[in-house]
Amino acid sequence: MVLLRRLGELESWQRNLAALWLGVLICNASYSMVVPFLPLFLLKIGLHRDVTIWSGVMFSSTFLMSAIISPYWGALSDRYGRRPMILRSGISLCLAYVATALVQTPLQLLILRSVQGLLSGYIPSSIALIGTSTPARRVGYALSLVATASAAGGIIGPLLGGTVSNLFGMRTAFAAAGALMLAATLLALFFVREEGFAPAKERSSVARDLREAFANPSFTALIGLALLVNFSIMTIEPILPLYIVELGGSLQSASLLAGVVFSLVGIASVIFAPRWGRAADRMGFARVLGWGLVGGGIGNLLQLPFHSLVPFALVRFGYGVFFCAVFPAINGLVVQVTRPEFRGRAFGLQQSAGQIGTMLGPLVGGFLSAVWGVHGVFWVTGGLLLLAAALAWRGRQSWALSPSGAVQTAAGIAPPSAKI
């Protein structure tokens, strides 16, 4: 009760940030608490052949559906507001998780995973609302706090899901994830307000939105960076447990040790993302993005010389210290280079690009590992992040000079640089 009263006493943008910080944490925790044991759940519901193929399809279907539908949800958020989209996605995910607890066949599970991708959007809509409603001088700090919430949820979720699954069963874990999403939705319902929202006046379509996006070179570059960065980091996902076995971990403990190594990156994000956010408010998002990508690329390459688990884990933590700056900086730049009436669609397009990278990364990473070995994947990932850093360095001047919102001309939508 004290916490709820304190929330009510904050300024509108602070209350939005506090409520959505907790909501994003809960949303990411609910997702990550059930994903790790999806392959085991397939066994439980009677699948005993081609489990790895079904598991890969389960993961990819969610990302694919999300990539397809995100621009549509973004258009609706510009027309009706970001808060309604948060509530829509929260309710939908709650029902999807609860329904998953009741499935009896792999096909039913696949359908629900696809539906989950189609109806998702809580976190992107939250980022769009925070980026739009927060005073310009505090946007970097606010978006970095959202990144800490997402990272914290990714740490808490697997621990919570494993505990609930072990004590009460996997179906209960899915139902618990649904209950958590209901709590996140209620937070947005009672404490989030979208003041001063101006609905987009023009009729929207995916084709028109893409034309506007590609007419804005600064934003187009950010879409490309989102795809490239998500792709590069996800190439590591399928091979990290195998690499940990190479470093001396047992096959039985590989999944646990991989979880610990992944959590170190999340812990680094929780600690250092707010510091990067404050730095972005001082020196700009473009410069912080460059530092984050350079540190992430070098951090990946520095993992190659180590052949024991503890030094490798420490380098992963150092990688997380820098890389946690990247996504908040990209989100901040999206706010900076797009006009407010287009911002929901902008984040929808950015999410689509990121989901495509997330979907393709593990597939390519597994193939590269088979051809070049595990070390080859680290070389590729580090190289791609350094390439992204070079692209960010090249575009830093246009991002730094872009006004907050693109300029609309009589001929149509002009890029922000048209005003310079």
C-alpha cells in the first residue's frame, strides 16, 4: 500500500516510468520463466521424435509472427495511443500463457506460441510511451532504466520458472506467467497516463509507413542497426552451452552454467545501464551507442583467448558493462529522429527488424559453428558488432543534428536533415 501511495504522489512522467519499469520487469520475467523448459514441455505432452526441430520451430514462430505484425500494432498505437496497446498486449499475453497451461498436443502449443508473437507488444509500447512522455533532458536516463528492468526480468524469470516448475509442475509455471502478466496489465491500467497524446491524422498503411521510414535516412540506419545487432548477438545463443562444455563444464551442468554466464550480462546491465543513460543525457545517444558497440565487439573477441570458465565469465561480465548501452541508445535515437505522430510505427518497424535478426541469428550461428567451430562464431559476432560501431560512427553527425521529430514538407515526409 505504501508503494502504491508513493506512485500516486509522483509527477505524471515519473509515475509512468515507475509503473512501466515494474511492468517491463514482470513482462520479461513471465516470458523468460517458461521459455527455458519448452523442449521439456514438448516431451511432457507426448512428443518423442524430432524434439529439437519442434523446439526450434516453437522459438522461431513467435519471433516471425511478431516481426510481421509489429508495424500494424505500431500504426494503431499512433492512432489510438500507446497505453491502449500496452493494455491490449498485456491482456492477450495473460490469456495466451493461461491457455498454454492447458494444451494437450504439440500443434496446439505451436499455435499458441504463434498467437503470442502476434499479440505481443507490451515492452515496445512501453518504450514508445516513456520516450514520448518523458522530458527531453531525462529521456536517456528513463530508457536506460527500462533496460535495467528488462535485464532484471531476464535474470529473475528463469529462477522463478524453474522453482515453480519443480515444485508444482510446468503447467503451473505457465499459469503463473499469465498471472504475472495480469499484474503488469493492472499496473498500466491504474497508474499509467498518456497526457497530451495527439493521434495521427493521416491514414496509415504498412506501405506508407515504409515509405516514410526510408525517406528518413537517420531512422533507416537505426532499423538496419537493430537488425544487425540482434542478429549478431543471437548467433551465440545456440553454441554457448557447448562452448562451456569445452571450457571444462560437465554436460549435465552445461545448462545451469550457461544460465549463470548469461545472467552475468544481465547483472552488468542492471548496474551500468543507468550510468550509460545519464551519460547519454550529457553527451548524446550517438556517442554512447558507438562506445557500447565498440566495447561489445571487443568484448566478444576478448572471450577467444580464455580456455577456463572463470576468466571467460569475467570477460562476459565486462562485455555486458558496455553492451547494455546499445539498445537504450538506439531507442533514444528513434525518439530523437522521428516525429511524435510516427513514433509508435517507428518502434513497431524497429521491433520487426530486431525480431528478424533474433530469428535468423541462432540459425546462422548453429551453421557457422558446424563449419568453423565455436571460435568462428565469436569472431563473426565480434566483427559484426565492430561493423555496427563503424556504421554508427558514420551516422553520428546526422543523428546528433536531427531535431526531435522529422519535418513534414509539402512534397511528403522529409528526413530530419531537411531542416538543417
